[in-house]
Amino acid sequence: MEDLSFRALDVTDRAHVAEVFQDDGGFSERVNGRPFIDADLEGFFDSVPPEVAAEKKLVLGAFQPASDMKREELVAVAHVVKDWPQQGIAYIGLLQVKASKQGRGIAREIHEALRRRIPDATVWRLAVVDSNSGAMGFWEKLGYQRTGEEKPWVSPTGIRRKAIIFELIE
């Protein structure tokens, strides 16, 4: 287990979130067809589905002491929309750990931190883009299962993909 702390993120954290996205282990190339660019952060902090109030979105960061022990380093980010697409559903839009920090339980811990912050969610859902199939095993280890639903998804670069829907089964 890592020594982690968690807090909500906002636009003042943009540069630190960009560092997480730059150390993405190829995620952006698999999903968007190119490496991360700063424009990929547009809407990260505040975009929600049209029928959802902005305060329903939680953007969370996981921090650990930096190597100099004088500051904290953002090592993972996640965002979730509460009560979407229906009341009681928490929909994870993204959970990303720096590739250089993966394999240490950080993703599992930030997932649990999300769940603690939204205790009234009765259903947890997410989508995995088909070109990022390596992530599916992680979600399955956490207890998520494919629902059988697939939805069309278009990357910021215009690449058409399938989003495979998962739901937490407890």
C-alpha cells in the first residue's frame, strides 16, 4: 500500500493533471490515436452530460509524498458523475494512474476513495473503450462485469470506437 492522500481537484491543478496524462503508458495513443496534448484537458474538470448539474461531477486526485519529501506528487486522477444516467448511479468517466506508479494498488485505493465520497450510490458503472482492452482485467478484478451494453464513442481526434459498459457487482 502506498501512503496516499486524496482531495478534489479543480482547474488550478491543471499542470499536475497534465503530468499524470503525459505519463499514461500509451493510453492516449490507444484511445485517441496520438500522444496526449494539453488540449485533451478541455472539459476534464467541468464537463458533464447536458442534463446534469455541474456539482454532480467529482474530480479526485491521489497524492503521495514526492521524492524530496517537501511536497506531494499527484499520482492518479479520477472523475465520476453522480446520479447519471439515473438517480443512484455513479458513472466513472476516467481513472488514470501514472504509468510509472502502476502496480502498487493506487488505482484500487482511488476507486475506494471515490466510493467513500459517494456513499449513496447504489450502482457503479463505467465504460472501457475497446482499444484500451488491457484495462478490462483491472476493472474485473475490482468486481466489475460487462453488462452486455456497447455504445459508440468518438475520440477527441475523431476516431470511432466502441465503449463497453461495466457495472460493479458486489
